[in-house]
Amino acid sequence: MWNYCGMSRSEDSLKKALIEIPKLKEEFWGNVYVPENEKFNQTLEKALKVADFIEFAELLVRDALYRKESCGGHFREESKTPEGEAKRDDENFSFVSVWEYSGDKKEPVLYKEKLEFENLKPSIRSYE
């Protein structure tokens, strides 16, 4: 994740991550071993957490790929000012996104809720 979808990311690195994550998922499910246990099974709990993290990683990368701007602490290499500073795209990405699971090996569905600003308007950060 850090190499392809860290604080600085690009379209190419995110696409690479979407190729690598399914390979990790396949390896995980092919090699995971959970011994039987009559009591509370912590190994099962840990395996399920890893599975959740893998699913979340794939969704996070998909969302980052869709959002073609620099925002918050994340720098999209294709979205910068001539001075090399992060550049937001409030006109196209001023929304909250939610992704719906559509089934295994199916594309999730994106839902958007537009953000409305009444008192404060978004503006470009300046550190000068």
C-alpha cells in the first residue's frame, strides 16, 4: 500500500496496486490456516481482520484512483500547481463518496453526496 497508494500517488501507481492486491488476496485465501478451537478462536479473528484489511485496501485504492486531485494530506502527482504544490479540484470532487459492495470479483458501485458550503467556502491553501 505504501509503495503504490501512500501519501504521494499517481494514476500508474494506483493501477499497479489494483493489479497486486487481488494477487495478495488469492495468496491469502490459498494459504490461510485456522486451526479448530472449541473456545474463542483468536487465530480465526486475526485471519478475518486480515481479510477485511485486504478488502479495504482494494476499495481505498479504487477510491484514490477515482479521485483525480490532491486533497487533504494526499498528493496526486498529476494534480499540482506549477510550483509543485497540491492542487484540489473542488468543482469536480466536492462530495462524500460511499462504495457499495456488489459481490466477489464485481465492481463496487459509487454513490456521491454533494457537499454544500454555507458559511465557509473552499479555498487553495497557501503556506507562504
